[in-house]
Amino acid sequence: MSPALRARLRAGERVAGGLVRMPCEELVEMLAVAGLDFVLIDCEHGPADVVELRRHIAYADAHALPVLVRIGEGENHLAQRALDQGAQGIVAPHVESAADAAALVQALHYPPRGARGFATYPRAGLFGTVPAAEHRAAAAETTLVIAMLESPAAIRAAGEIVGVDGIDGWLVGVADLAASRSPDDPTVEELLAEVRRDPAVAGAVRADLATSAEAAAASFADGAQLVVHNITHVLMEALRPLRA
């Protein structure tokens, strides 16, 4: 069995994946066959049906492709169900403060660290065949938690957010950042530069969204450790010239 995505990141590896929205079973398999390191299933801006999510996680598992799930804002109940079905981690949007980050960690981890409901009988516990102590230890070790920073206030609080024990990394939601800033705020480019040079986030995994192979390479060169290709954007860029 290959190392969990969180273990690879902690070992200093750089990883690349794809952002998809359900239903897209064949795309999930294509990402695996293409050699990407993970898939991020978007349940914030796409359908969040848990039955459909379970099916996609199973397809990914068949190819040993780790799954991250982007939940909606405050959807901690969905996060627990995604982890129960075998997702290796959660990408949480609109984390605005250390308090938000602490509440997220609390929801994603079992007691005594958190308050996640405990069960070994879902897929993550191999339907009850994994001993409880082993399942608890594996969840604590492998659950990857990425906080999305999507406002000028979140950028300013980035160090406090990633300083919360249990937050592994951060990802700037550029579109939301642009939508949330006021005319008096720095530009998006200035805010990105600010957080990327903030020494308080240096020990956390920086995740970037990319719209092309060139953008992904630039992100890695600039210090990102995890890059997510926006598959919808990639496909539309490839298809748009066909209309000419």
C-alpha cells in the first residue's frame, strides 16, 4: 500500500492532483491513469450527495488514488461522512480565524482530540474489520486538513489559522478573495504576495489551484507543495478553440 497523502507531504514531497465535480467517475479514473497524485472532489460548488460521493471514492480507491473532499462552508457533517467513506482529507472553504480552524479540527478528529463520531463499520474501517484502536490511530495520522483563505481578513489571520494544531496547510481561494475585498483593500496580487512571504505560514503546506501545466510548474517553483489542476478550466481551454 502506498503512503497516505499526508505522510508524503510531511516527508517533503510535492504532489499534483485534479479538482473535479460529480458525477465524473471516468475523469477520476483518468486522473489515476495519467499518474496524478490525488483527486479533489468539489462538494462546495458541485453536487454533495453522499451516495454519489461514496461511489467516486470507491472508483478512486480501485486505482489507489487518494481522495480529498472540498466541503461547503461549515459543512462539518459532510466532512465526517466523507472521511467515513474513505476520503483521506478535507479542504474547507472560508476559514476566517483561528476559532474557525479549531472548530474544523474538532469536527474531523476522534476524541480526545476532537468530537467526530466514532465508527469502524463504514468503508474507512473496512466494514468493522479494523480494530478500534488501529482505526483511531490511522485516522489521526492520515487525515489531511487544508484551510482555504478567501478574504483579506483570512489572509491577515493566516499565521493564526495554520498555527492551530491539526491544520496541515492552506489554499488561497483567489476568486472569493477578489469578490470579498473592498476598494480599500490591497489587490489580490498584493494579498497573495503578503501571505506567501509570511513567515508564520512557512511550516504549513502551501496548496495552489492551477489552470495549466505552466501555472502548476510556476506554483511549484514559487514554493507550493500541493497543486490542484482545475479540470473544468483545462477542458474548456482545450475545447474552446474547436468552436472557431
